[in-house]
Amino acid sequence: MNKLMNIWKLSCLLCFVIVSCDSSNEPEPLVPDKNENENVAQEGQAYVTDYSMPRLDPNHYYVEHAVTLDNHSLLNYALEWNADKKHTAWVAFSFDKTTSATNVKRTDAWEVDPSLPVEMQTTESMHKSDGFDKGHLVASYDRVYATKANEQTFYYSNMSPQLNSFNGGFWASFEGLVQRWARSNRYEKLYVAKGGTLNQLLVNFTGTKKGADGILPTTDGKGFTKHGLACPKYYFMAVLAYKGGDASAESSYQAMGFWMEHRDDYGYEYDRFAPSSVMKLYALSIDELEQKAELDFFCNLPDHLETSIERAYHENDWMW
């Protein structure tokens, strides 16, 4: 009897070991809201987990610009400032029913960014007589739902040294396209990140066309303007649309990026914009854009959404 009991105990032990080994090889179950690369909010960072935000770089200075409407504070836009380059790494914001409204006109309220430490602030004199435009990253017409919101787009921290025809023609074409999407009533919310590449600058450049100030634009051997501002070689936009419905479903979202070289020979000028057939040539997936820009866009999306949405873009999903 004891011998039989020992055999039975040994059999149970072997079964337990086998089951334990097998279970250890099973894949982890999918956790819908799991997110390994999301931003973690610190003190003073009320909006850092918004879906529009790229992943933060601890070497940069993060700034949020908010406005108050009807006693309610909302994010106007955020940026990440690279003090060494005197240029923002990116800007991020969103359009919804409130922020897509067109209630006010352009303010031209040029001002230093009061949220940056004084030693990091850029000024009007740093943009003077260099042959470049003060190119908005968050466009003035992106933020015309309230006067304060528009005024904040004229902070010098939101400016990038852009070639005149690029700023008013080619880049403006894509700005207008995104604005049309935002105001089309097709999406419940549109998340946008924009910027110029600080990992790739326009080095030893001399333009062939004078700027609005009558001066040929130039950069030095490190890619800086005559007043020490980094001049990007490429510009980008990343766009994520939430169409409404189940916020945890992949089918509720679509995303696409744009990547363009900073040039003055596209053939488009102020009030003469690129057609959709041309803009389509500069579209790419968010995964591809991340590789080029060396940024992690839409990092606050749950991993299962981020992976699937950023893998590819579908041109016909968008209104051109």
C-alpha cells in the first residue's frame, strides 16, 4: 500500500512539474491598456500624457501653453526646447470642437516665450536680417479659437528659420491640408506633432533667392544662422485622427506622417500652394517618420493601438 502511495505521489509531482514548465512558456496575455513607452507626468506637467505628445527627452526643456475658456483650462500647445540649438525639438497640440473653431484673427503678438528660463529665450533680434522667415511651427491659423491662443503662437520659441517660399508656399500647403482635416467634422479629435529636424541641419547653405528682408539666407558649417539659431534640413508633421466610437478599438483611429526637405525650389510661393497630388508624395507611415526624425510619436497610445496604427498609412482614408 505504501509503495502504491509513493508511486501516486511521484506521478502527481511529475504532472505538476510538467504543467509548470508548460505554463512558463505561454505568451503573456494581451493587456489592452498596457503602455511601456508612455510619458510619466511630473509636477507642472498637466498635459504630458495627451495623445498628441511625442516621448519626452530629459535633456530638453518641456513647456506647456494653456488657455482658460469658460473657467476651464485646456492645452493650447506644448513644445520641447533644445537650449543648445535655440530651437524647439517639436510642438504638439490637438484640434477638437473647441480648438478648431475660427473665432479670431491673426494677432501678430510677437513676444519672447515667458515659460522659458530667461537664459534660454530667443528674441526678435535673433531672427533679424538673416534672409529667413520666422516660420511658425504651430501655425497662427491652427489656433484661432481664442485671442490668447493665437497670441501664444507668436512666441519666438514657436518660430523656425524657414526659407521664404518654403514657409509661405510648400510648408503652408501641408498646414492648410491638416487644418482642412481638422475642420471637416469627419473626426472627433485630431492630434498633431510638428517640427524641424535638429538631428539634421542645413549645413553650409547659401540660398539662391533673397528672403523677405532682401538678404540671401546662409548657414554656417554647423547649420546655424548668422544669429546662432539651428536651421533644420527637414521638416515633419505627424497626424493622428480619432474618428469617434470605441476609444480602445484600432478601427477608431488612423495616422499618417509627412516628411519634406527644407528647400526653396519647389515652385510654390505665398498664396500658391502645392496640390494634393504633390503632397501625397511626401506622406509616410508614423513608423517610417519616427526612424527619420528620431522621435517617438503618439507614445501615450496603449501599445496595442500604437503598434498597429503606426505600422502603415492608408492614403484613401484621408480627405485630400
